[in-house]
Amino acid sequence: MKKLFLLAFILFSVVSFSQTKKIKILSTELSTADESKYPGATLLIGKVKMSHEGATLDCQRALLYKDKNLFKAIGEVVIEQGDTIIQYSDFATYDGNTKKAKSWGNVEINDKEMTLKTDTLHFDRINQVLYYPNGGTIRDTKNTLKSVKGTYLLRDKKFTAQSKVTVVNPENHLESDHLDYYTNTQLAYLYGPSTITNLKDSTKVYSERGFYDTNTDISYFVKNAKLFLKERTVSADSLYYDKRNGFASATNNIKVVDTVQNMVAKGNYAELYEQKDSLFIIDRAVAISVFEKDSMHVAGDKILLTGKPEKRIARIFNNVKIFKSDLQGKCDSIHTSQETGLTRMFKRPILWSKNSQITGDSIQLLTNKETNKLDSLKVLQNAFMIQQDSIHKENFNQIKGRNIYGKFENDELRTMMVIGNAESLYFNNNDETHKLETITKEIASDIEFILEDGQIAQTKYFKKSEGTTYPPSEFPSEEHKFKGFLWRGDEQPLTVEDIFVKDTTSAPPTREKKELDVVKEAKENFLKESSKKETKKRKKLNLKELK
């Protein structure tokens, strides 16, 4: 009895289900059949209208296959699904069993959010999905989107486009291989190589994964992100960009290329302000000046670049180190003017030119703006140059005076002039036995010397007042080092990576400390406030699609 009841229930359900899925003909001017041409079909002619589970289809002619529950429409086809969408085409087929429609020939579909035009369109009513395989165009109130292939989810208002995708509005032009676009919010999520070009100033953003709000012109990229400005290119692992406010922040593996000044800046966090023409970098921050044969790397805790290219100022704060293959340096802070080509080093500055150590109260480097090569060097107040003997490491050749002025040739230090209270001390070794033979001490008003491959080759004294050469045994041991002598060879960066190594010991405080502490506090507060603003902006963005 139970088996009979179950069988009856199944049969009743199947019959009821099949009845609900049958296509109904609501109206037609003529209904006929032609088994020779259309076997199994009812031919409907003139103002044909059919319905099926909440959808209606109008056309001029149609073939209805009742057994297959299949409908083929010809001429002025209109499909309506409640008040959600209306579709126009020249031809269409509709399967009542699968609830799938295929339309072709001048296809146009409209809903409340957009208009879609294509040549061929597939409509899955069960899943509420539209798909075109051969090119389509979507227009909403803001953007026009085109792609070779596209899928539109009616419930989510989500459009997935692939292959040669473009999104265009009066302000921007977006190109991508793959993106999701929401017609109700006008947000785009990018999943392939994508470029956004601003049509007003030609700035560009490139990424292979990211988010773009076409309403606010805010974008956030997380893979191979690059920002192309007029004079700068910014690349990073992730990039946030607010075009209208001219603000960008970048994180990890940042590279900023100044195409005008031929300079590169790197770090792991950066903020850029277009309207103020300023750039702020921290975390392994380094500025790289590209010369003809070599590059100079200057690293510090913070880098701040401000001003237009021709008048740009570069400031590098705290734990500054310099590396060039033949020139290294160290100080607390550096100030460089692109307008004058002058670089100034502050607070215990030191330079190493090959095997020469150069120190003074202040050190300045001048770059020739036309050739972009190092031109000259100034060591002001308490200038001191030391060379360690390559054979007898305990001996040091020394030159000191009030100021030292140097001249570069092909980016190498070649001539130096010691001005005021000049003194020199040389330890002279035998060329064959390498034994120490004599020690020479000279005192003069000024001293000029020429360097060849880092070694002093020629020396000229001006207004010499005193000079003596001693046998090593007769030279007083307490005079082996001039007053103020301090060898800092262990601080010299020998590789590019060394400029990022933090010193374990700090220098004694100087009278500049208060000023530098004020600068440090101001910069840290600046960074904190900027980071807070960026965090608030990011919280407003729905980035779930990127996970």
C-alpha cells in the first residue's frame, strides 16, 4: 500500500512539474503546421505572444515545439522578465525545460541599471545570468564598458568582462584583460593587466590586481602597481591613489623614478602629494643619483622631496649613509638642491674617497647640472684628511687645515686644496723593502695635492714656514697623530647593503640636537596624521573582492 502511494505521489509530482514548465501561447494571428518543412512544430504567424513562468516573448513569427517545450522566434523579438529586464533582438530560441534563451541579431537588453548591446546573447533565467561570447557594450549612467566576452549577473548587478576590456567615462579610460564591474555602484575590481589613463592630464595607473571606484576616482592596487605621473613613475607591491586629491601612498618594494632629474628613490612606505609636488619615504629609504659610469646611493631613516623638478629639494634625515663605488659617506642629515646642484652634509659628516677619510664640521658636494657629474667638494672648518698606510696599519698619513676644497674629474676626486693653517704628516716606506724610512711633517699656509687612483701623487706647499723629515726612531710617538685625529674606518659602508645597517653606538650630543629633534618630531607627527587619513579612506572601500 505504501509503495502504491509513493508511486502515485511521484507520478503526480512529475505531471504537475511538467505542466508548470510548459510554454503557453497567449496570442497569434495565425496558427498552422507544415510537417514537411517544420516537423513536430506549430507555425505561429503575426503578433505572436507567449509566456513562461514570469516571462513573456513577443515576435512576428515563431515555431513552437510542444513535445520539446521549445520556442523559436523570428523578427522583432521582445523578451520581458517582470519589471526587471526587457530584451530586443532579430531572432531568439527559448527552451522551457532549461529556461535558457539565445538571442542574436541586433541584441539590446535593458534593466534599471544599464543597457547592453551585442550580436549574440545567452540568457540563463534559472541563475539569472546573461552571457555574450562575441563582443558587447554596456552603458550605465557613468561608464561605457566594452569587451570581447562578458557575463552579467542580474541579481548582483555584477558584470564580469574578459579579453580587451575597456571602461570609458569623460574623465578616465580603463583597459584590462579581466575585471568585475558593478553597475549599481560603478565599482570595478581588476584581476588582470589593467591600465587607467586620466584623459585630462594623461597620468596613468597600471596594475594586475586591484580596485577602482569610477565615482570617486580612487584606486587601490595590490600586484605590480605602477603610477605614471608627468615627471615621476611610482611602482610598489601595493598602491593607493586618490586622483582628485592628488594623493598616493605606496607600500613595500617602492621605486620612484624622477624622469627629469635622473634620480631614483626607494623604500617600503611612501606618500606622494601631487599638488604640493612632494614625496615622503621611510623604511629602508634610499635616493639614487644616476651618473654616467656609476650611481650614488644615499640612505636614511626618512627621505623628503619637495618642489618642482628644476627647483626640487631633497632632504634625508637621520642615520644617513652614502655609497658610490669610489666615494662613501656618513652623516646625520643631508640637504640637496636640484636648482644649484649643491648637497650639504650635517652633523659629524665624513667621506671616504677610495683610501682617504675626509672629515670636517660641514661637507658640501657640488654636481654639474649640465653634465650631471660630480664637480667639486668643500670641507669647511676643522678639515681633516687621513690615509691609513697599506703596509704598516698603525701609521696614518694626515692632512688638516681650516678648509679643504676638492675637484672631481669623471666623478673621481683628483685635486684637493687645503686652505688655512695647513699641516701634513707622511710616513715614507722603502719601495723595495717596504720598511718605514722617514716621517715628514710640514706646516704651511695652504697645501695643494693631486690624487691618482686614490693615492697622493703630487704635493705643493704655499708659504711654507716649517718642515722637517725625521728618522722613525727620532720622531716623537705622541706626534704620530694630529690633534683631533679620529680614525672611523669601521664605519665605512663597503657595499650598497651596508648603508641600511644601523649603527650600534650613537654619537655624543651636539648643539644641533635640539633642532634635529624638533624636525624629527614634526616628521613623525606628519606621518602619523597622514596614515590616519589613509586608514579612514581605506575603511570606506569594500575590498572583499580582492581576497
